[in-house]
Amino acid sequence: MTTVTLHHQVEHFFSQGSAGYDAEILQIVPLYPQLFEELLESCTFPTSSLDKEAPLNILELGCGTGNLSLLLSQVYPNAQLTVVDASAEMVALAEAKISQPQRVTPVVSDFRMLSIAPNSVDLVISSLALHHLPDEDKPGFYQQMLGWLKPGGLFRCADQAILNPRTEGLDYQLQRWETKALANGADPAVLAHWKTHLLTQDHYATVPEHLSWLSDAGFTDIDCYWRVAFWAVFGGAKGPY
Ligand SMILES: C[S@@+](CC[C@H](N)C(=O)[O-])C[C@H]1O[C@@H](n2cnc3c(N)ncnc32)[C@H](O)[C@@H]1O
């Protein structure tokens, strides 16, 4: 199966599910609010890097319905946000949620196909989206992303990650995910729907793999800032600050 076919399947899944996304994601990702809190917190370290009041240029990959986009627009009140998603339905919902057209540039695109000026972005950020890239595409995409960042710019990502050893790590994380989602009151039919997506369209890596790909791409100050069960926040910087 080619990357392009996979991409269309992912786009179709999220376009079809865009209207119900906000209600469903809160059921199936029990730590969704905390994930955002930790992701935004990770952008405050190191303290010398991003000035919240500055006219930052922020690029959000896989914005979905705009839940993180909205928080970014509030935390960084003078920033320009470019929010990207392969699904036009998702981008339209994100745009409506922020409702500040002068500050937001919505883009419907595969984020691998973006044309971004080199050294132009202060923060590349993403939640629950990069696991849609096949693992073989991730190292090259991290290199592409480093080129977009200004010196001193940050990359921060919240995503699902498996444990080492990989095969057992995937089974273990999936079991934990189902247990936590059901305990969180997830509708079993909704969970089953997402599990099919997860098993056929998601590509989970381990945190050490992400950190090593970031290092190979040339990022500095690479770290995992937070991790609970299936969810992790990690990233790096384009040195020097
Ligand atoms: C699970 S949703 C996460 C949405 C949002 N970031 C959030 O945290 O709620 C993943 C989103 O990434 C988008 N996506 C996945 N792969 C993509 C790609 N290669 N290019 C652009 N968008 C992509 C999907 O269309 C979907 O809206």
C-alpha cells in the first residue's frame, strides 16, 4: 500500500468523522485535556526561547477541529497561526472555532507537501497527528521541519507512542488504552470504530525512536517532557537559542 493511498484513507476517516470528533476524542483519549496542558507547558521550556507576547509564527500540523489551535491563539495572543490538515472539513471546523481570520491561515494539505519558507517558523507543533506518517517517512519529515524553523525555534509534539520491545509494546499500549477509555465512559461502539482506524491507519513509534530521528535530523535539546500510558510529549529545538 502506498503512502498516498494511506493518506487518502486517513483524510477520508477524519473528514467523515469531523462533526462527531470533539465528543468522541474526549471519550477515547481520557488524558486529552492534560495532553494539551503538558504540550503547551513544554513550549515554556527553556524559558529563553518563546516569548508569549511576541508576534510569533506558529505552524500547527494536523489541526483537526482546532482544539489546540484555539488554545494556541489564547496563549500566544500576538502570534500568527498557520493551521494545516489534510481534511477540508476539519480545517473549516478549526477556522470556525478560532474565529480570528486576521490571525489564522488555514491550509488544506498533506503536511508533507507544504511549501514553507526556510527559517521562518518559531514553533512547529502537533497533537495526535504525526502517528499517521509511516515510520519510514518520519526521519525525512523531521529534517524538512528543521528547515522551516528559525534558529532558536522549537518543535513540540504530543502523540501516542508504544513501548520497547515494539511488538509487545504495541499490544500492551493498546490494552491499556482500551481499559482507560472504557473506564472513562467510552461507548464500546465508538471505541471499536477508532480501534479499526488505529490498527489500519496509525503508525506508532517508540519515544526513543522519535528522539533518535530528531537527533539524526539535526535537532538539539531533544527530550521527552511528559509521558503517561499511551501518551507522550516530546520535541527538540533548532539551536542556537
Ligand atoms: C487524531 S486527529 C488530531 C486532531 C487535533 N490535532 C487534536 O489533537 O484533536 C489527526 C488529524 O491529523 C490529520 N492528518 C493526518 N495525517 C495528515 C497529513 N499527512 N497531513 C495533514 N493532516 C494529516 C487528520 O486529517 C486529522 O484531522
